[in-house]
Amino acid sequence: MADTETIRADSSYLAAGANRYSAASDWSAEGVVAFGSDANVCLWNPQNPRGISSILSQHTGHVKAVKFLPRLEGDDKTILISGGDDKVVRAWSVSPRDATASYLQAVEGHAEPINCIAALGVTPAGAPTKRIFATGAADATVRIWAHDSAANEEPFKLLQSVKTTKKFIPLALALSPLDDEANGIVLAVVGTTNAVQIFTAGASDLEFTLQATLPGHENWVRSLDFIKEKTEAGSDLLLASASQDKYVRLWRFHQGTALSALNNATGLDLSVSLTPGNKIHKISAGGTKYCVMFEALLLGHEDWIYTARWSRTADGKLLLLSASADNSLSIWESDPESGIWITGARLGEVSREKGATTATGSIGGFWTGLWSPAGTSVITLGRTGSWRRWDYNPSDDAWQQTYAISGHTRAVTGLSWSQDGTYLLSTSSDQTTRLHAQWTGNGTDSSSFGSWHEMSRPQIHGYDLNCTATLGPTSSFVSGADEKLMRVFTEPRAVAKMLSCLTNSKIDMSSAPDAADMPVLGLSNKAIDNTSSERQPESQEEEEEGGLSQSNFTIPAALEATTTHPPFEENLSRHTLWPEVEKLYGHGYEISCLCSSHDGKIIASACKASSLNHAVIRLFETDKWTELRPPLQAHSLTVARVRFSGDDELLLSVGRDRQWVVWGRSGTGYELVQQMQKGHSRMILDCAWGPAEEKKRVFATAGRDKLVRFWVGENKEFGLGGEMKEGEPVTAVDFLPEVTTEGKMVLAVGTEAGRVMVVTLGVAEEGKVEVVRKAVLDKGLWLPGTVMQLAWRPKTDERDEKKRELAIAGEDGSLRIYEVEV
């Protein structure tokens, strides 16, 4: 066997949905966005059209909080801190130039999951500047840490552990210097209580003590952010607190007496400020006295507010960005004459569906809002794990939406390329099927040409999706979920036109319906042919309800603008559905796997099973959508994978019963050819056919016994040609559809530990399979969890034959396309 070598691969496309936590994202001063995605941390530069640049894997649980530490003079890289369900703080060194990172170390201390992080650069009198950060966790403690990059042995040091009074769980933290000389530091803590706790410390000793508790909110407080009111020396400090009570409260921190604080307050109703519920709180830090008072109440959101973030314009004006579960972003500014805070801009959607504008509604609202370093762009995260972005256009004095990134939020369970390699379909446990393609058509410039994007969301389901397959050369696909039936979809004309413009592909739209519509409380996408105008309500009840169908959004009009750029998230989730054309019945339990023949005429499928009666493979012909009986019976437990050979003459199935079965074409159906009951010593998880050009037929099987076995045969009789031992269970395999220029086969292998290998194989005359080259992808490209499926992109004319693209589905919710040299 050949020695194992390590190879690099270029990341053509990285897609991952963001975790829905308000503290799980941050935008650095250098323009890099970091966000948690499952157990990963993703890095993304919104100015780069190619999307996510790096996926960082070290955490073993969901990432709930990320924060960039401030850069100090002389730093060429930025320190990123992350924390989550694994109770460990992890540090990364991020290169702003290309948005890549290297892992530094883990810092342990908390006993429960970490929810929030705040950071600050501190310059004690006569001492060099150092970085401190605070972490809040579900163990009801806030820990204060110092970072010293010059300390090689222990750069992270625990300074203090603060227990929250009344044992509430911290959900947000904010750190800020109290004066221009940073002699005093303030720490604000909020969480599962309706009060804001204020801690202060001197810059020299950094020993935080509780100084005040600010009442006023009527529900849990979700977000905090400090900013200096003005850039001049001696300016007051403002704190914004956002709560589930639907309000944002502003608080003023003033150095000096209460009377001077009232004189400083702008547009403040003194009769309100001096009521018992809005008393002035006195605090001290570093020997200096300060007072804290309520400044303003911001009303306008209709549901929970998750985040509030400050920004300062080039002319010094303060802006506050709030993100709410009512599916809107509000940009607040102070009226220069009255000092009253008003909404200068409102971004997002106004839903026409009842129940959609609640924290538990169908839209789910916006979970976080972030400013760009210059304050000219904002991004927000929705329930689907996708980002939305707006850029400020000074010529129009308006915010204009632009495309951002998206991804699955749970395990990616299935992959299928279109036959010409134009697009890739992925299914996930997040109950969606998504279509990904390269942007090579209208509107592309040199920086965005060839970048990958989610171009359509054909299926939004009510069950976890397990598998998908495109149907031969047609623009149709079939998917299976945790239900007893399969659903067949065909591409609508509106989406086909959009894809044709964005990917320069030629698509036959003669028989396609115009678009699709998802009825409320329904699972079947209905075809729509009258998309030139909004569909009229079909009944008086529907008219009274305001129209319960998504087709009320004038589907083709929403897609008209997407002929020059990838679709926005609201178009993906509402207007790019594919109509369902058929349901295929017969299975008794949840669908476990399916595939279609290369000519698209037969679908083979199986379901979860614990008996012979249910562990059958059912065949459906795609002309009249009828089942070809009898079903193929040989397995005794769940069939894990079925695959057609390149010429569709043979069908291979593997299962949890440790056996593989080969079926041969017989008339219109298939019949048993060979059955290997002890194919592996443990369950077989995947299989793949070798290239059709080979004189001898070859297929590979992968099992939980940590083996990849190669089976070689002639005249439909197969024997063991070799095997490859790995260190962990092998969960996914796929052969490159063609042999290399040297006549060798290339097999991609994925394991339960997230390793991905590319193996070059040769077949000797006597039927033995030899491993010519075994290359493991660099560890930085591994997945943190199981590789669910692998799929090579079909050969396209414009691609280099020595470099091929491999799609990887991960249990971590990531979809990756690596360009690998074969």
C-alpha cells in the first residue's frame, strides 16, 4: 500500500448557517465577520463576494459567543475569542488580509456553557496597554481575563470571578473605560433578570465590585453596548440596553454630581428622570465619583429585541442599530433640535401572515444586528441561519439591500449534482433542500466571477430531509424525509430564467410551470401559472385573513431583480420554491436512502426497517410514476445506500445487516444477481461504483468496521479485490466518474472523525485493487464531525482535468466544495 501523504485543497465554496444566539457574531475593525455555526467558528468578509473564507473547528459543542479583542499597536493579527456549550474559551489568531486563522489555545474555568463575551483595551497609568475580556456563563458567574501576547507560557490569565447576585444567568456583557484616561472601568451585566448590574474597577487593580443595579426593564435583558456621547474630552458615556420587553433603554454615565449630569442630559424630561423609579445612581471607580441616570426609552419594536449596537458617523452623529423578533432592524438617531430619539431608518420585512411577527412565529425575526467598522453597512441574522446585508447609499440617502451568505443550520444529509454539473442540491435535517451554483452570468465582475451562492430553495418541508437525487438530464429531483413517501419536484420557469441569467446555462422552460407556492399548514408546493399578478384569494375566508398564501408576494416581480445578482434571503425562502409534481408511496417507515438511474427513468428507494418485510428496495418508473413490482427483497435491516452503476445495468445496495447485494437489469426492473451476507464485520454505511470505462467492474463499500473494501467482478460475479484500513469508521465514499489520464480510478473517502482522503486506485489483471496514492486533506480542512456524504462534480468543459471539485456534506451543518488535484 502506498504511503499516506498530506495535500492542500482550495476551498471553492463554504456554506454554513449561523447559530441563532445574539452574542454568537462579531464584526472586527478590519472588516472580518466571525460567527458561530454549530461547533464551528466561520470567518467571512462581507466585501468579498466569495463568502465564507475559513471554518474553524476546535469546539465540541455549539458556539454561543465570539468576540474580537482590540488590536494593540504593532499587532499584525487580531485575537478572536469564542465560547459555547463545551464550557471552554478558545482563542484564535486571525489574519485580516485573507480572513484566515490559526488556533492558539483553550482556556478553561467555567462549569457551564458560555453565553457572552466582552472585551476592552486598558492602559493603566505608566503601564503598557493590555487587553482584558469578560466571559459570562450559565454557572451564574462572570470571569475577568487578561491577555498578554508577550507572555509565551501563559498569555491568558484569570483575574477575577464574579458571582451574579440573585444567581441570574448572564446573557450579555459590556466593558468600557469611564473617563478619557481610563482610570476607571465599568462592566455592565444583564441576563435572566430585568435589571442591569453595574460593576466598576480601577485600571490599576482591575478588581470589579458591584456599584449599582439599574431597574426599569420588565423582562430579561438581551444586549448591552457602551459609547462615548461625543468625541471631545470629558464627554459622558451612554449605555444602551435591549430587552424582551420590546424596549431599548439608554443610560447616561457622568463624571461628577447628579446636578451636573442633569445639565448634560439633552432633551430629558426632568420630572420623569427624578421619579423614584428613575433615581440617579452614584458609583465610584479608581477614586473618582460618577453618577448613572436613565436617559431615554426607545419605543417602536413589536416583539423581543435581541441586540442594540452603537455606531458613530463620520461627522460624529450617534446611531443605534436594534434587531428584533418582529423581523425588523431599526436605526435610531437623536433629533438635533429636541434631543428625542427617533427611527431614522427601518429595514427588514413587514409580514402579511398572521403569527409571523412573533418570537415563535414562522419568520422567527432577526437574532442579531452588526455595524461595519465604517458604519456604512449593517448585517443581520434570521431564523434560517442566513445573513442579510444593507449598504448605505449617500447619494440616495437610503439603505440598499445586497446579497449575503446562507447555509444549512443542521446536519447536511444528502447531496446530488445535476447531470451537467451546473448546480448542486443539498438536503438537511433543517428541513430544507437548497440549490447551489456558480455565479458566472449577468452582473459579475472579476472579483465575483465563479463565486458560489445559494440560488434557490426548492423545498421547505415540515420533516427532516434525509436524501435527494436529481432525475437524469431533466430539471427535476426527488427527495426523501422522515415520512413514508417521496416527493418529486420540477424546476419552475421563474427560477429557470434566473438560473439561466446567473449561471449562463441553457434550460428548456417550455413545459415548466411559472412558479410554486406553499399553502399555510401544508407540505406540498403547488404549481402557479398566473404569476403575472398577485393571486386572488380563493375564498371569502382567505380574503378576510389577508391572504394566507405566500404567492401574495408577486413571485416573478420579486425575482426580476435577481437576474444580475444572487437572490436575497426573503426571495430564497418565499419565491424560489419548486412545485411538487408527484408523491411516491409504498414504504412503511421513514425514507433512509434513494437514488435515480443515470437516464432518469427509475428511482430506487428504501426506508428504515427492522424486519424483512420493510427492508426492501422499491423501484419507481418516472414515466407514469408507478411502482415496479415486486420490491427487491434481500436485506433484513435498514438499507443505508443504493447506487446505480454508470450504465444503469446493475444496482448496488448496502445496509445495517452487514451485507451488500447486487441487482441486475431484467426487463423493466431488476433481479438479484449476487448477495454477500458477510461483506463487512459491522454495518455497511456507504458504497460507490467505479468509473464505467473500466473493463472490470469495481465497487467500494465502507463500514463501521473501519474498512473500505474493493470488489472486482466480471459477468456480474464479484470478489474481494482488496481493502484499506482506517483508524475510525468510514461513513462516505464516492468514485470520480471518469478514470484519470493515467487510467487510474480516484476514490474520495470520508470518516466519522471528519477526515477526507483522496485515494488513487489501479486494478491488476488478476482482479486485485492496488492503492497507488493515498492523500489525506490537510487537517485544517477536516470536519469536526461525521462526513455524511461525498459527491464529485461531473466533468465540465472549462475545468482543468487535473483539478476536480468534491462536495462534502457534514454532520456539523456545513457544505463544502474543495478543489482537489487528482
